[in-house]
Amino acid sequence: MPPPPILKTSLAYAAMVFGVGFVLGAIRVTIVVPRIGMRWAELLEMPFMLAACFLAARHVVRSWGPFEPARGLAVGLLALAWLLLAEVCLVLAQGITMAAYVTSRDPVSGAAYLLSLAFFAAMPLLVGAQPRSDRH
């Protein structure tokens, strides 16, 4: 069976990670931020999101891979576009301008967030490059 289109694969990957991020974000904002502040709450959430990226990428690769490098990179970059589109929609739905959102980001956790987006985009390539084990 041929692999599904890159569009479908990338959307599945982005949706899985976005779902985890949505749940963790709600916990972060309502429970963790009041106790330790925004910077530390965002930094505390980061390893969980990176683990979610890895697990979601591994699931996509196991389901529809392995991917040759170009396909893994395409899946990751298109998934990044989906994820950023969803984030922009959430920001705008809250009545916040993108300029206000960007300037309100903490410089430390914001930089870590940008780095995590790079890992998110690269994860299907990194996970997909590993040979798939078909043990029966």
C-alpha cells in the first residue's frame, strides 16, 4: 500500500502535537503559571512537548513510513505550517494582534519555543531516517 499524501501525514502529525499542546497549555496557564510564573511554566512544559513531538513523529513513521529524507522533511515543514496556522488562529480568536503576541513573549522561553519548533519540524526526518523494525 502506498504511503498517504504528505498533506494527510503532516496534518495528522500536527494535530497530535497540537492536541497535546492544547491540553498542556490549559494546565500551564491555569495551574502552573500562577505558582511559578510564565517563563518557568513554559520552560517546564517544553520537555513534555518535545516528547510529544517524538512520540507523534514515531507514530506517523510507524504507520506510514519509513520516509526517505525528502518526505520526512516535507512532512515536518508542512506540519509546522499547520501548527503555526492553528496558533495564529487561537491568538487572533482571543482578540490579540500578532504584534502584541510576539512582543509579549518572554525572551528566554520564547527563544526555547522557537528552538522547539525547529525540533518539531525536523522530528519526522530524524525519526523516519531510522530503519523500521518489522519484528513479527
